[in-house]
Amino acid sequence: MISKEDTLIAKQFAVGKIWRDSVILNAYKSNIQIVQLIIL
């Protein structure tokens, strides 16, 4: 059984990953150096 807390954590993790990916993508489009800082 998956508890409600586990589901909530999974959702927050997924949202966080999507947010981070979009931030990196936007930074890549505007300034490659920012992306290099984020990756490193």
C-alpha cells in the first residue's frame, strides 16, 4: 500500500524536477553560461 504521504512526496518530487528542468531549459535558451553553473 502506498500512503498519502508517499504520494504527496512523489508529486512534490515530480513537480520539483519539472520546475528544475524548465529553469535549466530557459537558462540554456538565454545564457549557456548560467546552465553550466547550474549543472556544475
